[in-house]
Amino acid sequence: MKEKWIFTVLIVAAAITALVFIVQGNLNMAVLFMTAIFALSNGYRAISFKEKGFPREAKWMRVMAIVFTILFFVVLALILF
């Protein structure tokens, strides 16, 4: 249960941050935080599917979380350099 709250708080914080950057017009940072949202939500779904007994779906969501985590760092590198 504590894990669910942690993921929820992180996803909400990333979503609010993305909305703030959209309003400011800084779309690069907004995309960065949107990829963070996707990585976090897919990671949580992977854990949830595994707990429910869906190993194939859990593996797929884990792969998607890894892909979005890599994309997060790619976008971060593009912003910084």
C-alpha cells in the first residue's frame, strides 16, 4: 500500500511539473516530465500486473518502463547539451 502512495505522489508531482512547463512555454522540459510520467506509470503497472498473476503483461510493462526511462535520459541529455 505504501508503494502505491509513493508512485501516486511521484506521478502527480511529475504531471503538475509538466503542466507548469507547458503553461510557461518550455516544451522541452514538459516533454521531459511527460516521459517521467510514462516511465513511472508503466513501472507501477508492471508491479501491479505481477502481483495479480499476469507475468507476460508484467514483463511487457517492465520493458516499456525501461524504454521510457532511457528516453527520459535521452531527452535530458538533449536539453543539457
